[in-house]
Amino acid sequence: MKIFSCCPFFVALILLLSSQQAAYAEKTDVPKVLVIYTTIEGEIDDNLRNLDMLIGHFTKDITFISSDTVEKEDLKDVTHLFYFGEIDVQLPAAKFLNLFDDYSGQFVAIGYNSEQLSSKFSFVNQSYEAEINLLYPVDKKQKMVDLKSQNILGIEPSEGTKVLLEGKQVELNRFYPIMVQNENQYYYAFDGLYLENSIPFGNILYQVFKATPSGSHPGYIRLEDVHPLVDPKPLKEIAQILKEKNIPYMVAVIPTYTNPDTGKESRFSDSPELLKVLKQIQKDGGSIVLHGYTHQFRSSETGEGFEFWDVENNTPIYSSADKKFQMRKENDFASKEDYFSYINELQKFETKYIETKVTKGIEELSQYGLYPIAYEAPHYTMSQNGYKIVSKHFSTYVGQVQLSDTDWQVMNTTPNITSPSFLHGMRLLPETMGFYEPNKPLTILEMVNKAALIGTAEEGMYAAFYHPYLGVDGFKKVIAEMEKMPDISWIDLKQMDNRVITENIGIYTENGEIIFKRNQGSSILPSMNVAGMYVKGIIDKLVWGMAIVGAAAVMMFIIFTVYLNGRKKQIEG
């Protein structure tokens, strides 16, 4: 681990050169994607964010524009075009009649209204709706996905159209074309995206983007909810198992534990043995992930409560924990301007709240010699504004993601490592298998079944988490099953390019090594807890030193006394 004092001039120069290099890359070989969408509210929703995650596996250059506002100039330099019609409506005819005349790249249509996308999709005839249970590639039926029961938009493709994905209605033994291709045009016969039907679609996107899958499946195990009052013994034992197996892993760390009854806060300075274990973990192959600051809100317990979502009101954090909050609706205001002004003030509060928590978490852990290189929101809950704030500090995010600003339960995972536009440049390492629950007899089977689904995805991510306080036995079961996953390739987070920054410090990874930089003129000072911990350590050493010196003096006195008594007896004798 390297520590540097950073010169602002050289930082600026490096950023300038890297941005120029990135800009050059964008102009040459990075796919430029435009997604045109038609939704009920005219806004980006969970379906579109699921699509965002699928596309983000292939490129970061993704733009979403409503069908109401898209213009011909928006297609300039676009290499891959998507249309997502969630609802059956009449598109602006004058606009869409010639909108795509000059476009010759890859074009993927999903859902309704494909017949209105000029003559490019005349090979698709939507004539009925049906229900299917199974979905699979025509040429790879071993990658079959069980959908339970889902509605599709029945199509009758014209002659010469290639069927890529097929659906089956098991009870009737009927087959339906689900995804079809005609030259550069593709059509997918669903009006919504979720994990199960995203996987076969995502596999076809390799063909759309002319990408070649590696044939392996990245994977990771994350040790969850490690806060200052966690027992270090099982954590140490689990870490030793992973070290012996040479498996890199992540540890999701919460810097502060808050007692729900007394409000008393405990930090790692109060748990020197645990801190020692975490430092050894960081040295031996574990990577620290910042998992909130307190992992709680109001009177909830650390590790159990939410931190960046107000569950009582099902809203982002728009007020302090000690104040009663009720969200006002648009019809409570005289004008839209007044309503938007109200929302803006709420988001200002949320922004400051998250900014403070994230910054404190990074800087406090770094003072202990723990260097977080990725972020995970408590319970995976965070608003879209929250992701934007986190992206200013972290380049890597782990876990699942919340897809709605109105309901925290609208969340999802995705099969692949991805950089969707709603994460503002962050790389997402999705969690896909869930976690071990000792009170559920079939908990391991459920995790294995989730992994089997992900295994049908090209380069699908095998990822799970485990709470160390549950002990070693449960962990051994989980890791044994994960080691059986076909073609698993364990992710070492430190081997990836990661960036973590605050106003005062920077944490980077390079070739498996953590680089810590303190900015010149940094105003950060050791907290009283950290300073107290080091002072206590020095005092303890001084006390032990004095005790050893005192004990040695006593021993010398005893030896000398015995010696004198012996001499006296010899003389008297």
C-alpha cells in the first residue's frame, strides 16, 4: 500500500490527459446508444433502467429520450438504436415518418408500436397476445429459462426473418417467436423487462453489439454488515478459510454502530481486536466496501435499519430523523413551478445528508488504515439522486439497485457487470444469488437455483453475501456450492481500476495495490476516537514498558538479596 501527498497541478494534468484519451476512445470504437421510449408517464421507469443495465454491459455511452421529444439530430453519430414501447399509442406521425431514414446502424425494438417505426419493421406483424412458460434460444435449448407464466405480444414474422428466441406454452404445447431479426433490425415481443426475460435478451445483445463472450462467469462472495460490535472470531475464521482457498472476497463495513435504545455510538476505536482482523483481511486478499455510515435511520438498529430511504414514508430521506415528515403531492400546489421548487428543496436536504454520510464513512475508515474501494447502500435502497451523489466519490458499486423513486421495493439485479447511465459512470458488480438464512431449510437450494438462472447468461455473475456472525459452518456450505459453479472466475476487487475521492483524500487501486493520497492542504484531522485509540495504544505500551522495567528491577533486587545472604553465610561459616 502506497501513501502519497498529491500535487493539484499533476492531478489536473492527469485528469486532462485521461479525459482526452477517453474522448478519443468514444470517437473511435465505443458504441453510442440512443434509447427512444414511450411510457405511461413519459418518464424513465424501472423497465427502462433494467434495459439500461443490459446495455451498460457493452458501453457507457447511453442516452434516453422520450418519443415525444426526440428529434432527427438526436440520432447523429448513434451506432445502436433502441425503441421501447411500454404502451400501445399513436406516435407523432409527422416526426416518425422520416425519423430513421438516414439511420443504418443496429436497431432493436421492444414492445408496442414497432409498426410505426417507418418501414424498417414491416417484417413484424403484431396480431395477437399469448402466454408462455418457457423462453430459450432456438439454437441453444440448454439455456432455457422458466418464466412461470408471462404474457407476450404475439407476432407473425415475414418470410426471410430469422427467429432467435422462442417461447413455449407448456400446457398447449404451442411455440411462439419471441425475438426475431431481419438484417440490422431486431424485435423483442415483451412490453416489460425483468431478470428472467432479460437474460436471453441480454445474450442476443452480444450479437447486436458484435461482442464475444469470454466463456467464464465472474463471481464474488461478500461478508456483510461488519460493524464495530461484530465478534471478530468468526470473521477471522472465515477469512482464514478464504485465504487458504486463495479466494479474493469483499467485506461490507459499517463505520459506526448506533444502539437503538440509548443512541450510543461505537466505532472501530472501541474494538481494537476487530480492527486488527480487518487490517489483516485487507492485507490477505479481502477488499473493503463502504456499507453506509450507520446503516440505520431514526431509532432502528445498525445493520437492520435503512439509512438512505425513509421506509415509514416510502420516500428518500427528505427530513431529519427527529422530525415528522409527510410528502406533499403536486395537486397540493398552485402551480407546477411551486411543486418543482418544493421537490428541489427536498433534494437539497437529501444531497447534503448523503454527501455528509458518504464522506464521513470514507475518511473515518481511512484514518483507521481501512481503505474502502467500492460502495454498497444499506439494504440496496437509494434514490436516483443518491446514486448521482455516490458516483462523485466512488467508481465501483456492488449489490442490487433500486429502480424507483416512489417505492423502495422496486429493485432488481442484472446478470452482468455493467455501467448503466443512471449510475453516472459507476461500474456495477451485481449481487445475484442472495444470502444464507439459517432458519430457512432450503436456503442453500434457493441460492443454487438463482445461480442456475444466472448461469444461462453469457458471463453471468455468480455473487452472494454472508453474515459472519452466523459462524463458519453455514459459510462452508455456501462457499462449497459456489466453488462448484461452472467456469466461475473469482473477482479480486483490488485488481480492477477503482477510484474513491473526497475533498481531502483519494484512494485508488493499481495492479492489485491500494494507493492512498492525502491532498495538499487537507483539512482532515484525526477524529477524537482515532486519536484516542492511538494515545491509548501509546499509553498501554508505556505502562507495559514500565511494568517490565519494574518487574526486572524487582527480580534484580531479589537476586541481589539472595546473593548477599549467600555471601554473608559463607563469611560467617
